Amino acid sequence: QRDPGLIGRLVIEDAPPLLPLDPPRPAGVRPEGEPDFDWAVVPDTDAQLNDPDPTARERLAEITAPTLVIGGGPTSHIDQKQLTHLADTIPGATFVTIDAGHLVHTTRPDAFLAAIRAFGLG
């Protein structure tokens, strides 16, 4: 962290592990019509998922902000064991599972808000 004082608390929501996808995600094809998500970020996101910067994973232990890692549980496509490992790597991080799938804040907004409030936000 170049400026650790800029982040008071950190919440990581069902984030993919900082490991290369195996197999790699193929290049996406823009859906017809207007997608319900920001298509412009897809190529960059896929590139990061396929070949993440290894220094990001190596530097997790340097995070000093209180950190809450929220996993979406068994219905998420994100490997929850990798999320618990992520939380274990960040000093003092707390891991919470909200059985909601990948989009925890959308699928279970009340539980998501309760978790971040219990963490000291909001």
C-alpha cells in the first residue's frame, strides 16, 4: 500500500482469486442489444482473470486496513476455499458467508448490509 491511510476499512465481496483461470476464459462476444452490465470492462476483466498480476497476491499480507471478505456460499461460481484463503492471508481479516451466490449485494441486500454494519460501516 502506497498510502495505507487512505483506506479506513476494506470490504471484498465474492471476488475471484488472484490466480490464473484454468482453463483461461475465451474472448467474449458482445451480446446483441443493450446488455444489463458494463460491457466495456469485459475484455480488461477477462485479461486480468486469465493472467492476474502475481504481485497483487503476494502483497495481500501488507494490507493494514480492517478487512471484511464476504463469500457468496456454495451457489457462487467463485471458489469459496480460495476466498477463505484470501481472508487468511490478510492480517486480521474477517470472512463471512452469505448464501447468495456471486452477487451478494444484489441477491441478499439486507444480509449484505447487516454484515458490513456489523463490521463497522454504515
